Amino acid sequence: MLCAGKKSYFAAAVCIITVTSMLAVSYLRLQRLSHQPKVIQEGRRCKGKIANSTITALKGNKTFIISPYFDDREGKVTRLIGIVHHEDVKQLYCWFCCQPNGKTYVSKAKIDVHSDRFGFPYGAADIVCLEPENCDPTHVSIHQSPHGNIDQLPRFEIKNRKAETFSVDFTVCISAMFGNYNNVLQFIQSMEMYKILGVQKVVIYKNNCSHLMEKVLKFYIEEGTVEIIPWPINSHLRVSSTWHFMQDGTHIGYYGQITALNDCIYRNMERSKFVILNDADEIILPLKHPNWKTMMNSLQEQNPGTSVFLFENHIFPETIYSRMFNISAWNTVPGVNILQHVYREPDRKDVINPRKMIVDPRKVIQTSVHSVLRAYGNSANVPMDVALIYHCRKALQRDLPRQSLIRDTTLWRYNSSLIMNVNKVLSQTMLQAQK
């Protein structure tokens, strides 16, 4: 025996540690070998139907695939963003069809359900498979078995296969637009503020919205600012409009917001220098800088090695008005006029304000709503005197008198450009809506 003749406690401890380490290494080696791709078919073409939907349900096993992405940060893998039942989905396999050699490889997937599931039975998941070493597959299929007919499985295009130069500096990810969304005026104001601050692209995971909102989105799509990702999650699961499980029979919270945010990060990983994760009624307002670019240059210089920057959320109640900027042409537009809401709630005792983020997408592995779950590099809380999140919505502290609120007119620094730009959008979208 390895430990024979060792009588001292120290020697025994060393022996135990040695044996445990050897077993652990052997187990990890076997685990990795079990996930290595294996050839199961040769000499045939890939014939499975290519999936075109944003959300694809796999037959009978409580798994929904959003999109696969090539990820070479920790090896050559395909990472599929998906939604799975956290208990019932135990085993999945990636089927890679390699052209032109006609070989089909099967790789056992690692299923990583994100920790922020908030009690719901379904949650965001990474389905990660090692790729074949001698081919760069363009498509992948997912099956609950390593055996079967690949022709019967949907095929998903693997995105991010080719590294690209950044086409934009800032992309805003908004997830998800639902509930027949009709806050038209505030949405246009947010969009125009994003553009003033430096955004080039806004990605919206759209479940549904009003007819007038569709007109506004069409304007921004044609302008080249907005990209719409259809998000029909309620066609597959019973969704909740709250973030935590209420024992009400729903499957997933807040219209699958966390899954959409993760997909948005990977979707923009190769084309955007930064990704901003916030809602349509939130604006990250710089206090010391004129725009996001100068702000981020300063923050990165002060925080080397940081890939996630968190900004504190502050509520500006939509029920408290200023008399300024009561623009008559805007009064017929549904929604909130943010220029009239410059009173924010004070901090609550013993309550930490939630945060939203600007991230380097190439350094993020998994994200939640208010923080990243896994990332390379550090996270930094941005001081409130540098920037804050302007969040105009229903009051959280509803009983506070007006004199207890804090007057904060930071937004008014942009009023001239904002009014001009909003009027331009309204002159086109509202006229179109009336035709």
C-alpha cells in the first residue's frame, strides 16, 4: 500500500492528500475523455433542417435552444445559450457534421444552469460541447442521446466563428419588451439619450408592443440603430412578469430576461467594444464626463484589469413633476416625459440600490441582471459622483413628501439636443402612425 509503514499523523495526512489528488486527477481526466467528440457516422452530407427561430424547443425533453456561439477562451468549444428545466434535463449531446469530409461527431455536453434562477423551475443555461479538433463545424444539432438520425434534428448555425473588428463602441441590450409596451415618449427619449451619449446599436428582445410602438421601432430599424430579436417565449413556457417565483405555476421569470441578456452579450461579443445592460426606462448618466466614451476611457484607466462596471440605480418617480419642459406637441404622445421628472428618491436605510452594467463582452462568461456571475477580470462599482442610473418609473417610496426628494437636474444638460432629436423622430413616426 502507498501508505504502509507511515505511523505519524503528518505522514498519514500527506498520504491521504496524495491519494485524493491522484483520484481527483484521474476523475477529471476520465470526465474530459467522456466529453471528447467521437465519430459515429462517415461519408454523408448534413441534411437536418436549419433552425430559424430565436427560441427552438427540443422534442420532449424540456430544453430550449436560443443560439450556439464559438468560444475559444478556454479551449475550442461550442457554447449554446438555452433554457432548461433545472432538475429534469440531465444529459444532452452535441452533434457536429463536418463538411466536406462527411464525418458526424458526437460530443457529450456540459449543462451549466445559471445560479440566478430565483426559484423558477426553468432557468438560463450554458450547454457547452468540445468541438472536433480537425474541423471547424459551422452548425450543431442537440439531442438527448448519442444515437439516432441527425437528419431528424434541427441544425443551428454556430455564431462568432470568425473574429471581427469592432463595428461599434457601445451596444445597449434591452430585454424583454412585453405587456403590449406603449411608453412611446419615454422610449424615444431614452433612445435619443443613448445616441447623444455614444450608442451606435440597441438590441431589443421583443415579445410584444403596441401598434404605435411598432411604428417607432420601424423608424429606428430603418435608421440602423435598432436590431429586433423576436422573443416569443410565452409560446413555449408559462412566463411570469415578476423576477421571483410565486408558487403560481409559472415556469420562468420576467419573460426569460436573464437568458436574453446572456444571448445579447454573446451576440455582440465580436462586434461591440462595450455592452450596456439596462432597461428602456433607464439611462446611465455621466456626471463628470460629456459622454460614455470619455467616461469609460477614464474608468478603465483608473481600474486596470476591470471588465465589469456597475452603476447605481436611482428612482425618479413619474408622479412628481417639474413645470419645466411641458412641451405641448408631446402631450398627445403616450408615455412619460422624462425632462419633467428631476426629483429622485433618497437612499433607503439598510437597502442597497441595485446596479446595472457596462461590460467588456469578451470577458463575460455568464451574467445576471444586476451583476455578472462569471467573468474574466474584476468588477468595479462606479461612484455616484461619476455616474448614476436615471430610472424614471413608479415610486418605490410612495409616502415620501416632495420636500424629501432630491432635486437632480443632470438630465437637463442635454435638453437642447434631446428636444430637437425627439421632435425629429415624432415628426416622422407620428405622421406615419396617422396614415
